[in-house]
Amino acid sequence: MSLKNRFTQPDLDRIKAAVKQAEEKISGEIVPVFVERSGYYTIANYRGAMITAGVLFLIIIALDRYAPSPDVYDPLFILLWVVLGGLVGAIATNSIIPLKRVLLNQTHMDQATRKRAENAFLVEEVFHTRHRTGIMIFVSFFEREVIVMADRGISKVVDQKEWDKMVRNIIEKIRMGKVTDGIETAILRCGEILLEKGFVKTPDDINELRDDLRFEN
């Protein structure tokens, strides 16, 4: 699914309005970032190719041993079918998202998501605020992972368990098919947390980062 097709225009308007509302009373910036996936994971394609080729090779051996005909004990025949099976397996793994996810380990996906989130934090210049009070809500759909990353001005006074709870709530909403609801609630909660911690908007405060949701390929 195309990343932007996950949201309607009213969804985008709700998210933008939520950011604006959350930032009305605080000296902080909230940046929602969405990506379809955090890595290419070509290793999964290789694994799919090897598994399919291996299974097909075993089938050929079984046919040669137990089937009265045709005679499949031809090295060139075996090679061609095994290569074809590997190619089909690689294409299927690359095209079928659930299959690709099955062939990856969670640690690999965790590392890719963390790295992509850190890169997004820099690309979107979430750090580029006067008092280092930026918060990024990062969602990667393929991995089904959410990371909330706060700049040092906030992270030194807000306990990590606050972000962990927010992450769990967003993931729960995503699983229910209510992505926009989850993000909207998280954005407003970010505003509440910053207000509770004393990040009150000052008279000279300006909107340093735009309010809309960011899409990255």
C-alpha cells in the first residue's frame, strides 16, 4: 500500500490540527513522521530463494526415486528447475509482505527501525529548536514499530516510561485500524506532558517547525 493512501485528507487535517492544538500552550515542537518500512531487507529475499530452491530440489529427488516416470535424473533439468524455484521464491518474498516479515528476525527489524528513526530526527531537523524541545513520533508500518524520540531539553526531565506508554497506545490503535486516532491522541498527550513539566509557551515563542505529518520513502 502506498504510504499516503493510508490517510485521507481529513486524516491529515486532523493530525495538523492536533499538532497546532498541542503546541498552543507549550514551548515545544511535535513532529509526526511516517515511513512504509525502515529497511529493504534483501536478506529475506535470499532466504526465500534458498528455501524454495531447497524444497523444489527435494521434490525432484522424491520424484526421481518414487515416480515411475518421467526420468528426472538429468543434471541440467535439475539445475534449471532449482534456479527457477529460487527465482520464484525471491520474487514471492519481495512481493508478499507477511512472508517477508516471517523470514526476518525481530532484532534485525528493531535495528533498522531505530537507525531510520535517528536519521529522520536529523533530516526533519527536530533538533533545530532554540531550547532543544522537539519531539518526533516515528511510525514504520512494515515493522509495526513506533518510536517516540525527544530532544535533550525534554528527555532530561521526562521519564522514558511516559514515551513507552505512548508507544503502546499508538501500536494498539494501529492494530485496530485507527492510525489517525492513535497519532492524534499521542500528539495531544505530548502537549500535556510538556505542560506538566513546565515547558510553558513564552511571549517570544514562534512555531519553529511545520505542523503537518511527514512522509518519507
